[in-house]
Amino acid sequence: MSAPTRASTFIASEHEQTHGLVQAHYRQVHRKPTLADRLQTQIQRYATAATATGALADPRRLTQPGEGDTGNAALSGLNQTAGFTLTQCPDDGRKECLRADGSGWIIVQKKDCALTSADHCWFDKKTCSDGTETLEPNWTDPASTKPFALETNADWLAQTVRRP
């Protein structure tokens, strides 16, 4: 058997690289979606449907920033997003302001999070600067009794978009 030529070495190398890319693409396309993938897809579907139909007007929104989210947890912004006035939700230190239908706002507290820091990324990362996906168990656990739990909020959203 003769020594490999430059051309045969190049072809073999190109074949290995192409085979590796095809395998990686196959794994990506055929991998089982993670919980985060499925949640993101569902949230996007609800948001798209709600936006298209106008189903989530101001008084039918539920906002849930973390207490460490300095931009989105400010009372004036929360009230504006949820459609409240300062009379309805005064600046008295409260951590939630909800209507009878469940709409309004809840500030997720660090003490209520098992793994995350209650910053802007509280539900899917330990901190926003963390590159690793870490879903907050008190958000994802179907048995969670926290007011920000995913199951509770998905039920609320489903009922809200169906309401006239």
C-alpha cells in the first residue's frame, strides 16, 4: 500500500469535517427539546396570540420581575405596565399588587428562590451574568405554591386570553 497523497489526505480531512457537521446538525435538529425550549415556545405562542388579538390590554397583564432587577422592579414602571395608578398601588413597600382577576405585578423575592438571585433573569439563570441555564425550581415545579410559579401563571394566562 502506498503512502497517502496530499489529495487523498485533503479529501479524507474534508470528509471527516463534513461528517462531523452533518452529525452535529442531526443532533441539533433531532434532539429532545429541553423544558426551557418548550416553555419559550409556549410563551412566544401565547404572547403572539395575545398581541395579535389585543387580549392582554393593560388591566390584563401580570408582570413578575425579580427584586434585584433594578430596571424593571421600580414601582412606577410596574404600575404603568400593569395599568395601576399610585392610588391603587401606593409606594408603601408592598411586594405585589394584584386585581381580583390575578392581573397586576409581583416582585419575586430572593428568599422565595431556591437557586437564583431574583434579578432580571431569575427564572432561568442563577444570575444574568451566568451563561449556564439553571431553571428556578420554585418556578418550574408543578407543585410550587409560589405566586410566580409557572403552572399557576400558565393557568392564569390561559384563562385570561379566553375571557372576553
